[in-house]
Amino acid sequence: MNTSILKARCAQAGLEAIFEKVMAKERISFDDGVQLYRTQDLHAVGALANHVRERLHGDDTYFNVNQHINYTNVCNKLCRFCSFQRLPKQAGAYVMRPEQVAEKIREQLDEPVTEVHVVGGVYPRLPYSYYIEILEAIKKERPGIHIKGFTMVELIQIAHLAKKPLAEVLPELQAAGLDSCPGGGAEVFAKRVHDEGYHVKNTGEEWIDAARAVHEAGMKSNCTMLHGHIETSEERVDHLNRLRLLQDETGGFQAYIPLSFHPYGNEWSHLPGPSAMDELREIAVGRLVLDNIPHIKAYWIMLGIPIAQTALSFGANDVDGTVVEEKIYHDAGAVTPQAVKRDELICWIRDAGRAPVERDTVYNVLWNGAETKIAGV
Ligand code: V47
């Protein structure tokens, strides 16, 4: 959309002041963020977010070839939105031994996987050595692979087990193979939502402190917000502002991923969950508020491929990866496949009118549409 049409569209939606700030690359305020959630005209918000996406990335749309390993579903955090968690003796509870984690890596050795995404529940009976062993087991099977592992919640638990501050534990995890951290476990930082939905889990402040420690240890991470349950627009903007503030301080976030609440098989199953419109708005508002986080990810596993494709024109410039064997969303009712092939991802990014770019976890370009892959992979 050309700038004068975009301006007229934003003016019609009452978003002229926000339009002017975005054009001037000025930061938008808390009230602006709330207005972006409240305005009826989702398409104006999306078009503005798309303008920023294209200013930063043109048509480029990043993906990677990755594998998920959820080493345990046993968890003591009792989050009301979670369908993945089990108590130790509950049917379906599992913990993978380090050898089983290694076996999962061996199963994919013929695939061009560059990242393994390792997360699990907080099972207090696992010792500190377990976490070191699974990292070492992965790197032993596939030395070049990038391990993006452990949410801030798990890291807080690991430091607790090690009886050391997180800042001292992180170098040990890095020495064992940890390369970066995923963005999960943040949910919504607001105390009201925390107390209502996941009061056993660390607070928003603790999540931010852990992310700061990760960045100070020299690792990148992602960040998320779990939306579409009991949170208000103000609580969402507050969450995004806290991420933006930490990013000003550390620059350690690579991508923001809005996670859509899936209401199946959990204590919040009576809630409707977000609509497609809510999901697209969340992508767009994330892009506009988080002016210092380069990548906004439309996680196709959660959104489904058609909405993820649409999100590529609402501010998103990344779709995550091939994701072999996703469990957390599938336990919560996701009907997407548990993996797609690299070629399928490329096709549907092109089908959305965008240019696929294969990246590694830290956004080095591995392939940019040419026939052959760039050196090294
Ligand atoms: O922390 C759990 C969320 C997260 C449900 O960093 C749910 O690249 C919706 O963080 N409905 C884990 N969401 C997933 C995650 C993630 C995924 C992909 C990429 C990256 C990355 C991170 O999933 C949890 C929680 O916030 N979650 N249950 C549910 N019923």
C-alpha cells in the first residue's frame, strides 16, 4: 500500500497520530498500544505493521530446519492454560533419559536440521546433572547443531538445583552445549493474570531477570506472550512494554512470538481462545510496539498455515521451522501437522507472495532462494 493511501486509511481509523510516529520511526506510547488493540479497523493496524515489516525486511521471510525435543511433560507449575503437563504418576507422564534424547537426534541425522529446540516441564526430581547430560548427549550425536534450549522457567529451576545464581550456571550450560534460549514461559507478566492462571510459576519480574542474565551471558533469546485468555488490552501492552524495556537494555531478543492460547484439555477449556482476527492483530501490534526487536514470528504450528501466511502481511517476517514432533500445542488441540518438509515451507511462503530465506537460529542466512544452499549446510 503506498504511503498516502496508508495515511488515509489510518486517518479513517483514527490512527493518524500513530501513523505519523511510525513514519518518523518514533516510539509509540502505552496509550497508542491500547488504541491499536481497541480500534475496529484491524486492516489499518495490519497495513501499518506491514509497512514496518517491509521497511525492515522487504519480502524476506525467514524459516529454519529444526527439531523439537520435549524431554519431559512432568511439571509442578500447575498452569491452568497448559495441556501438556502431567503429575509424576499420571497416565501419559514421561521423562526421556539422556540416551533417549540422543536417539531422537540420531533419528534426524539424514535431515538438514540446524537447530534443536529443547524444552520440558519443571520436574523437581531431575538433578542438575540431568540438564548437563542432555545437552552433552545432543552435541555428541550432532556436534554442529545449535541447541536453543530451556525457557526462563526451566533456567530458574536449573539454577535452583545447582544452588548457584543463574549467572554462574549459564556458563556451565554453555560449556555443555547450550547456544541460545527460546522465548516461552513468559505468558502475561501482569500480576493479576499470573495470580489467576499460573501462580506457582515464576513472576514476570523473575522472567525478565532471567532473560537479562541470559543476554548478559552472551546468548540470544526469543520472547513470547501467551494471549487470548483472561488478559486485558492494557495488560498486553504492559507486557510488550516490559519486553521493549529489556531489549533497550540488552539487545538480546531476536524474535517476538505471540502465542495463541489453545483451549483444549486444560483448566481454561471453557474460554473461547483467540479468533483469527485476534491472532493477526497480535502479530501487528507486536510489530508496532516492539520497535527494537527485529523479527516477529508467525508460529505456523499454532496459527495454522493459512493464518501464518496471512500474518506475513500483518507484520510477521518469520514462520519458525520444520518443527519435527511438536507436543505442547498438539496436546492443547492444535490440528496442524507435527512437522512440514523444508520444501513445503518454501512453497507456502512463496504462495503468500514472500521470499523464503533459510536462516540458522541466530539469523545467519543459509539459503536465499538460489538453487544451491550457501556454504556450510
Ligand atoms: O511457554 C502452553 C505456551 C509455550 C499452551 O522461542 C500454550 O522460538 C497456547 O515458547 N495454548 C512454549 N500456548 C512454546 C514456546 C515457543 C514455541 C515456538 C518457538 C519458540 C521460540 C518458543 O507454549 C509455553 C506457553 O506459553 N503454551 N500451553 C496452550 N494450551
